[in-house]
Amino acid sequence: MLSCGRGIADITGEPADTGMLGYGKSWQRSDGIHLRLRSRAFVIADGDRRILIVVNDLPMVFDSVRRALLDQLQQRYGAVYTEHNTMITATHTHCGPGGYSHHRLYHSNTGGFRPKTFAAIVDGMTEAVVRAHDDLSPAVLTLSHGELRDASANRSKVAFDNNPASDRAWFPDAVDPQTTLLRIERDGRAVGAINWFAVHNTSMTNANTLISGDNKGYAAYHWERLVAGVDYLDRRPDDFVAAFAQTNAGDLTPNLDLQPGRGPTADELENTRIIGLRQYEAAARLMTEPGRTIADGIDSRLTHVDLSAVMVRPEFTGDGREHRTGAPVGGASALAGSEEDGPAFRGFHEGRNPLWDGVSSLIYRRTPGLRDVQAPKALVVGGLRGHYVARGAPVQLLRIGPLYLLGIPAEVTIVAGLRLRRTVAAIVGAQLADVLVVGYTNGYLHYITTPEEYETQQYEGGSTLFGRWTLPALQQVASELATAMRDGRPAAYGDPEPDLSQRLRPARPRIPHDRSPAGREFGDVLVEPRRHYRPGDVVTAVFVAAYPNNDLHRNGTYLEIQRRAPEGWSTVADDGDWSTTFRWRRTRSGQLAVVTWTVPADACGEYRIRCYGKARRQVLRPYSGSSRLFTIENEGGHHAHRTPPP
């Protein structure tokens, strides 16, 4: 019988003055929190064999945080959790603080490396794993598959349509509808689940500056908090843990109207909730199906490959000839961004860019080797030498009974994912549905497209840095991993990405002095709530505040919504709840915290808003503030205490 352990912890980084990672916009700098980011860890054991899956509400997983987490685990547990059996993956929210990579490209809007955000992520991931390790006990694991067809759309249809008919036929709607659930039960009771579904975590646009886990973060929050009654600030051993992980989401958008922030509604917040809710509902339906019980079969393989120098054998290239990958180069269409999720730089377009195409054509005539690797990409960001992007790809294959997880450190399109899945399935003898490509895993190397998709040079093709033969190179690597697993022998280790932790350029943020306005103290209320509200109204209070980056309140909160009860005050919401927002503001006279609460349908009675922080006056000193009482008028309603019933 298998054993399983679950753990969850807060990984929210700096909520103020920190560039957000994903869209790469200079103006998208954090100024508060809508939904906290969390790490969810699952240990699965079969006798002495273990695998560890860590799903993180992060834009990307970089070698920096992966290496730091593995170091922490080695210090605690020795060789129990290693890079071979530990899969660290990201949900790819675009609303998380950046600055935690060791590669410079990802510091374009953070001013450099951000140690506080880096520490919050690594410490939180470590806590989640420790909790999962301590939670390990016998469990029943059940595998189920279903379909979800109204939570994604193909944002790169021109590229998709350039694939062979046999590939396109597998996805008649140009989306990957498969949703996969691994259910975890103890004593007949569900205690956790991992869901895999392909959709970009970009319901929130680049205009948003509040930290958020986006649609996958909401899906997990809804299941854990609203359905299972989990209290993130008062953790209990039997708390339900739900992770919503990615697969091959490279060309799939949640913006169903193919415009940023649009579809199914014109409200990006509501879209985030709806797309997240649909993922939850699809997973919840699978919880009620019999599925296949997994009795045994835990295994793992990992290899490192330099994607800038792979010689790809003819059986993988499709044209019967040998080809090679090349040094990373960004194309003009990469700088255009995805029109459906978030355009990037003016003057660049998906597809044709006549000026850059013309210049690149001249270069290709003189360098046929480069032409074979990169054409027809319009060469713009050439070389990417030094430590701007990674070149080393840790490619991983995990087995959990009939389920095979191929970890790829990149954003993989659905047809590229299909080819990788077919490669592995044919070797290990698995059903295709039981082989998943888990993108955004163990590192980040941008996009993986098919050679046919690459030919069209849409955003994803321009972002396939190592050229048109990148996917065949990864199919070759995947086949070697699958063969090693099938034959019960180790895989070649390869050459890992170098450790860059000693070559960092720390950011130099402009930290404001903590000072309160004349006649005011930290925590004082500047704008009080109204006296009366009804469900659906938005309650607002404004407090005198200090710099929130002084203390990230990880595993804590900057705010509480409290209801008066006969026995005293009970907390019904905090800054990790969907119904609240915490927004920081810098003014000429000091700093403000603007707290909002959208009143739930079942709220009634007397409430107040509490605000917390730490002010730096030679040393950090905690402060708190409380609004005046306000009343929620709701005929027949009653508000639950902090932990709602399941």
C-alpha cells in the first residue's frame, strides 16, 4: 500500500514596490495583496521509494529556488529527497513578485535580485515539504481523467493550424481538454488532490498590481477554504490540500474572447474566479468517480541537457536528417508578446516583422549553420550570453503507478506536448492519457513549439529560444529517460546549469522612511467605513501604515475582518481571502493601507476591520489599528466564524 503526506505553506513575497514577473512590464509593480501565494507539497512513498511533488503559486520555478530548496532538504533529510525524485513546478501566475532568479533577464522590472522575496519562496516551500514529510501515512491514491472544454482557448491558432492533420485531429477544438486528478484518501475520507489541466494562469492582466494566484490560485483557494473549510492561519493536521498544476499550456489562454482580461466576462477579477471555479468543478466531479486505485509503482529519472548544443538524431527530426539546436536567440515576435494575454513592446508583431526579417535574411545567407537552427526567426535578441537565461534543462520523468509525469522546464504547446507524451507512452507501454507533460518544472527555458508551429513565428515560436529543433531534441531526451525507466537502469546525469548564487546583482529599492502624519500614529484610521452595509457592498477603511516589506507577514496577515459574537470577536476573513484586498499607498505625508472587504451573501451583524504592520524606528515595532463598528443588514442571514463548515 502506498503512503502519502501533504503540506501547505505561504510563499508570498514583497507586496510593495516589486516588479511582477510574467508580463515584463515596468509599471506592473506590487502594491498589495488580493490572494496569497502558496506552496503545496505531496510526498508519495512505496516502501523505501519516494517521490516529492511541489506545486507553487509562482510565475516560474528557476534553478535558484530549486537549488536552494534541495539544499534545505539535503540538510534535513540527507538523500531522502534529491533532484532525481523531487518535482518542483509553478502554476505560472503573472501576479507574483519577481527578482528571485539568478538569471538577469528576469530582473528587467525588479532592479535586480530581491533577497526577501527569494527567502519567502524558499522558506515557504521548505515548510510545505516538512509538513508533507511529517504527514506521511498510509493512503489510497486514485487516478481519474475527465474533460474541461470551457476554460481555455487557443491563442496561437495560426501556428496550431500549421501542424499535420493527424495532430490537429487529436484536438478538434484546438485546446487540450484533459483534466487529470490524483485523489488522496485516508480511512475513506478525501484529504488531498492534485489536478493537472492546461491553461495559462493569465486571467489577471498586466494592469493588476495586487499579488494573486490567478485562476489556478483561486481554484485551490475555493476547494480548500470555501468547500473544505481550511483556515490557513490555524492549520490542522487533517486539512484538505488541493493543488492545481499545469501541463502543456503554452498556447492556451483563459481569456476566452482572445483579448486580455475578456471572456467569459469583461471583468478580469470575475474571469479569474470563473475560470478557477470551472477547474475546481471539473476536478470535484472526478472526486466522485471510481477511478483507478494505484497499488504500487513509484519511480523517477532525471537528466540534464544543454539545450544550446544537442545533436538530434534523424528518427526525431522528421526529415530523416541530423540537426542540432543552437545558442538562445529571442525573435521579433517574442518581443511582440501574446496579443490575447498581454502585448509586450510596440513596433513588434506576431508573425511577419519586415525590417527584422530582412536583416535576418542577410545574416542567414552568410551563416547557413545558424539558418538551419533558427530560421525563419527574425533575430532580435541575439546570443543571450553570460547569465541572462539558462541553457541547461533538467528533464525529469516520474512514475506513480500507471501515471507518468514528464517534467519540462518550459512552456509547451499542446501539440508539442502531444508528441512528447506519445514518445514516452510508446516506450513504457502506457495509455496516452496517463502520460502528462508537466510544464514550468524545475527551471525555465521559455517556449517549446513543434517545428511546424515554429515556422509561423507567432509569439510562442519567437520565444522558442534554442531554435526549430528544440522539440525533437527534447523528444530524444524523453525517449532516453523512458527507456532507462522501462529497463530499470539509471539515466545519464548530464551537465547541470552552473550555480550563479555568488554572481548576483541585488536590487537597491527606494525604501520609504516610516513616519506617520502629524498628530497620527501607525494604525490610526484616516477613512472610516460607513455605518451600514448590505451583502455585495464593498467596505473600505484607510489606515496610517508603515512599509509592508518591513515584515511580509508570511503565514500571517496584514488585515482581519472581525465579527462581534457573544464570546468576543471572531475573524471571518484575512488578506488570504478572495473577498478582501490590501493595498499600500505612498503619499507626501506618509504611507497608507487601504483595506476593502466585499460583503458575502450570508453576512449579518456587527463587524470591524483590523490592520497590522511593523514600523521601522531604529528597530521594527509592531502596530495595529481598528476601524469603528459597522453593521451588515441581511434579513435572515448569519455569518460563519473564521472556519466555514465543509
